[in-house]
Amino acid sequence: MQKTYTIFFFFFLIIQLVDAQNDRYDFTVSNEPYVNLTSGEMVNFAPDADWADFEELLGLEVDFGFTVNILGLDGEDMFSFLTPALLVSSFDDEADDPILPFILPTTTQIQNRGMIAGNDPSQIIFETTGNPGAQIFKLEYRDVGFANESFLDVPSQNMYTNFQTWIYEGSGCIEFRYGETSITDPDLIYDGDSGSASGLFRSLTSQLEGDTVLYAIYTTGDAQNPTVFEAENTTEEAGIGAVGFPGEGIVYTFCPEIGVHTTDLNTALDWEVFPNPTSDNLTVDLKEIPFANYGLMGMNGKIVQKGIINSEHQIIDVRDLTSGIYMLSIGTDEGIATKRFWKK
């Protein structure tokens, strides 16, 4: 009877995990083929529009098609997306000093290549896919240039990049997917830094003119396999320590940390999940616990697999899962423990 109750209670909690996320994020880097959006809607702007013109920023806004918690606030759309930082419009515009949540796919200022005569204009494309509850908002910057090239004495737009931002309704995860990029003059593009960083941050409006933000998580180190800097009430500037620009196929995933309203085994239980990433099998080493229930959840918030672990070294077949980030949760009479893994 106890096991039956545990199984029921465990999977009830699994369904509630997304609602129990907090305001901090985990980071994973992976590699997937870059695929252009094919059925999205193009953001409307003049073919020769100057994206460094502040007036151009104010009129552009896109809806997700759903509401999702981003950095602790419920968001439905974003704007100011001709600058590196995308502002999610989930802030209280009636507050004296509202908290502003930002998504940062790159720290390099981008530019419309069409502002230089003879170039095809850059494109910004967006679409929302999937069914309600498991939708994905996708925003693509296609063949965009870099603002620093247009500030030269003889302006040019010869260098370019492609990247996408994905926002998952079910899990609140945010992905940056990078495509073909050509940077032949890094000193010019990075403006004295050694590379481009990516990440998330939230800030009081009053802090935007200063050096402090309420929370930040940014990539640092080699852009092809970075670590992250994460802090609260920090003065650390995004981009410090970043080296290079993410290569084609690189995917950065930021997912809200998971918290549950029961005993948290993550700090009490010595357990391992390997290999990570994996392409076929996942080994769960519980070491101290002989029995547990498990569930696998995708970033869309749906349970894709569940079962029972009844040995210290349980092997779970994940060959049929599509490539991506998954959450493995185990449940016992004492509580829940969760780890993320990447299926190649």
C-alpha cells in the first residue's frame, strides 16, 4: 500500500514541478543542427532601417502566444529587440521602480545589413509552435550584421551572424541557438572584449544607469563550451571573460531551477546520472536507496517516460527520445530529487 501511495504522490508532484520553479536558472550547452524558421512571420521594418535608431526600437513588439514565467515574472511578449538585450514586458509599469527582466542572446550590438546600399536587408522572423500548454515561441535573427561595422569612417556590413531564441511554455526554459557566423575582425565586433556572452538578468529600472543588477547569469570562457557566472545584486558586467562567438550548432539552454513542496532529496541523497550527455542509455546510481519511482519530463513540461527503479544501478533506455534537455526526477517516501540530462 505504501508503494502505491508513493507512486501516485510522486507523479502528482512531477506534474506540479514546473509550477514550483524559482527565480534562478541552470545552464546547459549542447550541439544540434541549426535550422532556419520556415513558416514564421517577419517583423516589419524598412529595408534600410538603422537598428541603432532608438525610434525603431519603440515600435517593434512580438507576442509569445502564451504566458510564461521568466525571471520570476509572467511574460506574454517582448520588445526592444534591436539591442542585444530583449526586454520581456512582464513588469509592472505602474510601479515607482519596476523590475525589468531581460533576455540576452548576445552582448554584441546587431545591425540591419540592408542599411548599407547593395546589401540585402536582414530579417527578424518569429513563430509559435505546438499545442497549448506545450508551445514554443521562436525568434530568429537571420543574416544580421553588427553595429560596430556601421560606425566606421567608411561604413560596411560585411560580417554577419544567425541565431534564434526559443522560449518554452511548459518549462519556462530559454534557449539560444546559433547558426552560421562570419566575424573577420573580432577586435571591432567585440569592442575591446574577447568575445560575446549570453544570459539572463533582471534589474530595477533605477539600476539601469548604474552598475548593479538584482540577478544575472551569463556565459563566460570559451563560447563553444562555456561555464556561467551567476550572482544576485552583482556589479559583474556581462561579457567579461567570454571568448569568441558560439559556432554553428551550439545551443545554450537556461532552465529555471526546480523546487518542490516536499522533502528535497537533492542535498540529502548521494546519487548519480550518467553518461551525460547520452545517446542511448542512462544509468541511475542510487547507491543508498533500493527502490524509487522515476519520471522523465521534456522542456515542454510533458512527462515522456516513467517507471520504477529497483536496483542500485538502473539503466533507462532513452533511445526513442528526441534530442534535447530532459529532467529526470526520482521519488521515494522521503521526497523528490531531480537532475537534468541532455539526450543527443
